[in-house]
Amino acid sequence: MFYWFLKHIALGPILKLLFRPWVEGAENLPAEGGAILASNHLSFSDSFFLPMEVERRVTFLAKGDYFTGRGIKGKLTAAFFKGINQVPVDRSGGRASEAALNAGVRILNSGELLGIYPEGTRSPDGRLYRGKTGIARMALEAGVPVIPVAMINTFEIQPPGQVVPRIMRVGLRIGKPLDFSRYQGMESDRFVLRSITDEIMYELMQLSGQEYVDMYATKAKEDIADAHTAAREALVADTPYAERKAS
């Protein structure tokens, strides 16, 4: 109920008025049955615009931290994510990753749409990064199509670190369903999973026009953080001691 209230009454109309989202390829979305919506991930706002522009309800697998915050802000955040149909998952790897995959398969087997960001995290610089193979496993185990969805301009309206989004048009470009039934029964073959994932990422690159980087986004974020740390340390080292003491 809260999901539909936000989408059609409280939040959806405001977002439509301010950002005037456009959609290409809506006819590629199935009217019924389970399917994976595989989207690039440029901004926190992707999780608002994608379900808002899809007629059917979309369930996302969200990191568990959103559901365990403390204090008023933490409780409000948890209530919001539960209300918009997000399912908490532990992304720490190992058994936790297996549990997340199983949760996704259950959602798909129930005939729902599952929203997934194959990159695993937001792009740090607007480029498209290597996809993780969990999406391929879920597609094969549930026997559902994968529909690539490119978010357009969401990085520009809310890049990393920006709290209040800029007001400008955003778009969704929805590609044709990708059928991987030819690989059925091969969900344990890591080469097959990588091939499927790379095909999905290629379609996202074609739809979004993003530059592709054959590196995981998490590694790119670590490299950026290390570069910033090194720059700060170099700056401190080059600053005379007297100036550092005075500041």
C-alpha cells in the first residue's frame, strides 16, 4: 500500500513534475511473469525513477545497512525502504551472497519484477563498470529473461556526494529482453555466467552510451579513495611545518 501511495500520490507526481522523465522502449517490459530489470547505476535517485516509470511493481535487493540504522533517521530510513518493497540482503560475500541470490530467485519465481544493478554499487565517475555474475545465476535458476534498462542523466542530477539533486530531465531507455534459456542447467559454470553478464553489460553500454571500464566499480572507488589520500599526504608533506602548526 505504501509503495503505491508513494508512486501515485506522494512522491511520484512531484518527481514527474520536476524532472519530466522520458521513457523509450516501454513495450519491451512484460505484462506479467518474472523478469530481471538490469540497470546501470549512476545515482541514488535511480531507485526512485526506475520503479516510478514501470507500470508493474519492482522489487530491489537493497543492502542490509539501510534496515538496521539507529536513531530517528535510521528508523525512518528502514521504514521507507521496507515501504517501497526493498528486500534487505547482506553483501559481505560467502554465505551472505548465496542468501541474497536465493532471495532474488524466490522473488522471480513468484512472478515479480526484480530490479538489479549488475555493477553492485554506484558508478564513481559516470562510466559503466564490470558486472557481477550473480545476475546471471538468478536468471538461469529462475528461468527468466533479463531486460536491460539504461538510466540517462541521473549522474548529472545527483553525482556522488551531492545531497540535493539538480533539476533537469532524466530518462529511461529500455532494451529488448535477453533470453538465456540456451544456457539452462549451466548456472554452475563460471565461464557461462561471465559470458552472460558481459552480454548484459554490453547491452547496457549500447543503450546508455557510457564508456565501459573492465574493472569492478568497488575497485575503482578504492583506487579513487587511495589517490585522494595520497594527494592529501603529499600536500601535508610539502607544507612547511610552521604553516601546518599555525593552521
